[in-house]
Amino acid sequence: VELQARVEVLLRARQLSLELYQRNQELEAFVHAVAHELRAPLRAMTGFSEALLEDASLPPEGLAAGYLQRIVHAAQDAKRLLDSLLTFARLGREMERQPVWLEPLLQRCLQQYQEEIEAVGAYVEYEVACERVEADPLLLKIVLDNLLSNALKFRCKGRDLRIYIRALPQGEFCRIEVRDNGIGILPEEAERLFTPFTRLHSAEEYAGIGLGLSIVKKAVTLMGGRYGVISSPHEGSTFWIEVPLVERERDESSAGGRQSE
């Protein structure tokens, strides 16, 4: 009787797991369909508004130009929302952990944000002491993009922004830190930041929908890593992740640690 009860529990658990998987697949398909349908009108809004703004007959400082600029910004914000939702829905769908050369990946991220870095006058410095990590290259790129974007966004007004990125071996892991001198947060609010759609500031102060760090959390967890933040208000934040080192680098890191003791 006891064995039969256990079998029934296992079968029920398997059925529920299958139903959950199917519903997740349906939800993902729905998100993709909605995003696809919304992107076309958003592109039209942005394109027509920008075309009107470039019209020489439209006074650049007039009321109409101001309204058109607001439409462009609203459409861009909506597109970012769709992109974030799609990224969150896709995480883990086709994850493939493999050796990833860290420094070239980081350089790609910096190149992608070079225009924004120059626009805000930020000073960025990095140090990479881990050659390769065991990760999904796309997920790791998404994580680094979000951490860099976060540092650029939450800067202090009236203070030159400085961002320091470093990647150092920590036992079997590579610890990647993104440190800034931005607005910072209260320590007790740190964990809330990694919850989807959590915002500590109004949209008027800082644009965004509160998905970036929850994407970081989900992606790092899927890759078998860890994440966290150390921060103080008005002093800045250090967001960090740890992802597994490739076995060879892991062995060298351990050997180096023993020699230095």
C-alpha cells in the first residue's frame, strides 16, 4: 500500500511538472506573439515622428516638435519593455554552457556602450584576470550588458561617473564586479532589486521597468553561478556575479593560491 501511494505521488508530480512545462511554453509563445504584433506599430510611430522632426518646415523649438519628441521617447521606452520581456521569457530555453573567453566578451560590451559612455562623460576602467569561464556566451553577454547599463543609468547628477570592472579568480569561480560611484542604495533594499518589475525610483527620475537585474539573477542562476550587490546611498554600488571557471583555469587558480600561502 505504501509503495502504491509513493508511485501515485510520483506520477502526480510528473503530471503536474508536464502541465507546468506546457503552460510555460504557451506563455512564452503568447509573449512572442504579442511582441511581434506590437513592434510594427511602434516602428511606425517612431519612423513617422522622426520624419516629421526632420521636416525643415517644422519649427525646432515649437510645441509640435516637443510633442513629437515625446512620442519618439515613449515608443523607444515601449520597445525596450518588449525587448526586456522577450529576454526574460527566453532565458534558459536553449542554454549551452561552454568555455567562454571573458576579456573579448567584455570588450564587445564596452564597444556596444561606447557612444553612451562618451555621451555621459564616464570614465571606465577594467581588469580581467580570468581567461575563460564556463558559461552560456549569450546569457553572459546579457548579464554584462545589464550591469554596465545599470551603472551608466544610475549616476549622480553633478558628479563625474566612474566605473571599474574587474574579473578575478575566486576558488572554482570567476568573480566579476562592476563598481560605480553612482546614487547607491540602502543595504536593506539590495535583495529587492533582483525581483522582477521592482523599481526604487520613479520613471521620471530614471527610465526603465525594473527587469534588468532580475534578468541578471535568472541568467546567473541558470549558469550555476551566484550574484549580489554591495552599496551605500550617494556613494555607489558594486554589483557582482560569480560564474564557474573553466577546469584548467580553476586548477591554476587553486595552485596559485597554495603557492602564495
